[in-house]
Amino acid sequence: MASAYARGRLGTKRSAPVRLARVAPRRFSVSPSACHRLYVVALVFVALIVVTGGAVRLTDSGLGCSNWPECTAGHLTPALHFHSWVEFGNRLVTVAITVLVAVAFVASILRSPRRRDLVWLTGGLVAGILVQAVIGGIVVYTKLNPYLVMLHFYATMLLLVDAVVLVHRSTRDYSPGSARLLVPRPLIRLFYGLLALLALVIAAGTATTGAGPHAGESSGQQVAKRLPVTLRDMAELHSTLAILLIGTTIGLVVALQLGHMPERVRRSGRILLVVMVAQAAVGYTQYFTHLPALLVEVHLAGVTVLVIGTMQTFLTCTYHPPEAVRAPVSRRAPAPGVAVGAT
């Protein structure tokens, strides 16, 4: 009777409260800002390894440590010798960056909120460093084979591109549908051509170094082989491709200035052109002054800045809004008498 009376008075039987399953919070998480700082440091170290690697070659210290991963047979650290310590110092930078990118990879996994693209990019850094270390060991055992030295340098450039994209994405929302082009699509296609030209210029530049006087070893026995091509021919090819690259960049910058583009895109293009012209000036100066080691090192640093600037300008052409920081979910129990999830 009471049950029937209650049903008749209320009309329908009240549904039972739905209990939500508790999700155990992570014991440890890393904030997006902390991850971003880690990524910036990783980018700095990748750029540093380009400079230290160039110093090894330009001081003829490539065989300062004749073994790998040990410096010499039975000895991890080198003796008190200049060339040995230059080579060993470059290896220490490699070890430091290996630890750093491993920490960055773990931080990406523990990041709150987690982003799959950042996990993949930091994983790419870890894989790239390991591949580069293996290539470096083979370079030592093959007595500085010029083709492997070129491959080693190219692997570092790819690491640099990965790190630039990682830093850029770490504070931006890259969810589907969030992007908006700031330049017309034909200019994006032109930019793809510019990136391909830059890759060719870098390849020709490393080949020019492989044909030049800086073999990377100081034994006096010409252990390191050189490329079977004259330095003049490779330098002319390299300079021709560089002029074509500058011409393409000028066309891109003019198009950006004449179109209705955001000022930050225009400014980025102008800065890129200035860096490119300065890099070309250093290149011609070093050639006509018979490749002094200091200028070659400045040219290597310029390549690093140029790759960073080119990628940054390319990424600037697309707008992605800043990443929204998710508000913490309240874990307070529902008020008495309130059915969570009741309809």
C-alpha cells in the first residue's frame, strides 16, 4: 500500500544515484611551462653540439680519441693532450644532451595535460641522439670517412629541426581544426621549395668542407680521406645554390611585404633574409681568405642560426592559438540528496 501510494504521489519511481568511478590522480605530473623550459634547453644543447662538433674538425681533433665509446683502448678519459680533450669534450656534450632529451621525453609523458605530438617529438630527439652517437662511433673507426662525416652533420641538422618544432608546439594548441593560415597557400608551397633548397645548400656546404683542407685529424699522415672532387668546383656549386636560395627568399619576403600579412610574419621574413645574406658574406669571405678555421666555425654557427630562423619563419605562417590550460577538476563529494548523473 505504502509503496503504491508513493508511486502514485510521485508519478515515477526516483532513479537511483549513479556513482562515478574514481580516477586515481597521477602521483607526479609536470606542468606545461616546465616542459617548455626543458625543450628550450634541449634546443640550445643541440645547437651547441653543432658548434663543438665543428671545433673538433677545425682543430684537427677528429682522431684525438681513437676508440669509441672509450677514448683509447682501456681508458675512458683521455690523456693530457689538446686534441684528445677537444674530442672528448664533444663527447661529453653528447652525453649531456642524451640525458637531457631523455628527461624531456619522460617529462612529456608525465605532462599534464599530455600531448601525443610532444611525446613523439621528444621521442624523435632521443632516437636521433642515439643514431647520431652510433654514426659518430663509425666515423671514428672508419678514420673520418668524409661521407659518414657528412651524414653525421645532417643527422644533427635534423635534430635541430625537431627541437625547433618541439619548442614552437609546446605552447600552442595543435588540436584538429585549431590552425589558421596567415599567408596564401601559394606562398606555403614556395616555402616548401625554399626548405628543399636550404637542404641542398647544406649538403653542398658539407661536401665543400669534405673536399677542403680541414680533414679533422692532425697525425700528419693524411689518414682521413677527402672527397674525390676539387675544392673550387664544390665551392662554386655551393655558392650557386646559395645565390638561388637568397633569390627565392627575396621573392618570398617581397610577397609577404606586399600582401596583407600580419606584421610578425613580415618581420620574421625580413630577419631571415638578413641572416641569409650575412651567412653568404661569411661564406665568400672564408673562401677568398683560404678557409681560416675561425671563419669556418662562424659559418657553422651561422648555418645553425639559419636553420632555426628558417623553420621559425615557416611555423609563423600558420596561426595556432595558445594552449588552453585545463582547470583542475573538483573532487569534492556531491551535496547530500543530490544524485550525480540522475536524469
